Amino acid sequence: MVDADILEELEEIAGMRAIMCVEGPDALQYTGAVTRAVTRLPEGAPEVVWVDVKAPRDRTAAVEALYAALHLDAVHGPRPRRLADAEKLIVAELTRTPRLMVILGAHELRAVALEMLYGMWAHLVPGKFAWVLAGQSGKLEKVLARPALESLKSCVFLRYRVPEPA
């Protein structure tokens, strides 16, 4: 069952192109809550881009995950060796079509990866995509409490905590 609150909040941030945090006790809980809500978004909602960043969870991994999630390899071939070139292609794609980007396991990302995503959202493609940071309760708050991420933390519009399983 989809919690009406998370669905309503997801619709709101998708429409506003804002940032939302979804936290849960474990990956099964926060991923499940976001997945159920996304599948219930109304017709006309932005296309969803699922990003699951693998180790080492740094800027390179984030760029690779975004490049793959946006299917840029089908259009431009393998990811360019230079990260800046790959980032330009990502920004161009995000500018072209509104998206809802869901970052799974966001609590495991390093600050530099989150800074890159925030820079795209705030400066390079403002108003073009919403994003959901989905992660483990407690750990996601610690990541966002890092001094380098103060700007990102201040822009989180909504927070949703998945209830503990009964």
C-alpha cells in the first residue's frame, strides 16, 4: 500500500522541481516507499530517473550512474573519459526534459558527489528537475550535516520518514 503522505509530497516536489529526503530504517523500507509512490504518480509527471550509485560512491561513480540512468551511452556512446565532458552531456540531457531523479542510498555518497548533484540542480539546470535523496535514517542526516553540504541541506523542501515496520 502507498502511504498517501509520501505520494502527495512526491507530487509536490515533482511539480516544484524541489528536493525531498526519504529516510527509512533500511534500504528495503526507504526504497520500497519511494518505488510504490513513484509508480502512483499521475499522468504527466516528470520522467523518473533511478540512480543507484555503486562503490566508491564518489563524483566519478555519481557521473557514471547518471550517464547510465539517462541512457546517454545509447546516444553518445561510452562515457567520455573526462568527467567534465560527461557532466556537460548530463546537464544537456537534464535541460532538455524535466525529470524526477531518485538517488537510492544517498547516505553512502561522499560530499563531493552530492555537491556535484546540487550544483547541477541549483546552477546548471535550475528549475528543470526534482530529486529525492533516499537513505537510511540517521545516516542521511549525518551526511547532510557536513559543512560542505549546508547549501544543499537548506534547500531540502520536504522530509519523509518511513515508519518502522510493525
